[in-house]
Amino acid sequence: MPSVAVVGASSAQEKYGNKAVRAYLRRGWTVYPVNPTEQTIEGLRVYKTIAELPDGVERFTVYVPPEIGLTLLDAIKAKHPKELFINPGAESDELIARAEALGLDPIQACSIVEIGERP
């Protein structure tokens, strides 16, 4: 079963960070919500930091503003993900350049659409 860390997951169902959690769950993925202030999202334990995540998470999908995402790239790199999705609204030229400099090969696309769902 593939795994995904949803960075910027939310308990508010109208937010894309929550829509992503639900979409990945529907598709059978193991989902790791990441949010520093939430306790549970859609019944799942929330990880306060990226460092708390277990090793081996295959995909990271980012739903935070670019200035926050920029501060998280080193932690994401340390987890050695196979894929990094930077969703619409989470991107900036600086963030993409830094991700590329770290060798993360960011994918600028909606990760919900990529798994065959509609947000």
C-alpha cells in the first residue's frame, strides 16, 4: 500500500489539505497528516512535525503557503521521499528552486487529481 504525508492537512473539510486526506484514504493509501496544531484529522493521528513521521513515506504533498513550505524542505529531504508534490497555491519560484537544489525534483500539480480524484 503506498503512503503519503499530507503537509498542511486540516480538519476543515472545505480546505484542500483535508480534501487530500480523504481522497488518498478513498484510494487506499496510508495517510500521514502533518499539522502542528491538530490532534486528529478524519480519525487519523496527526504528526506535529515532519521529523515525527516514520521512515519510508513515499510521497509528500504540500498544502501550506510557500513561505512555510520553504522552511520544511530540509526536513522533507531528510525523509528521502520518492515524490514531492507542490500543490497549486503552495508554490513559489524560491520554493521550487530550493527543492530542486536539494534534489527533491518537485512536481507542480494537484496531487488529488493525479490519483484520479476531483477536489
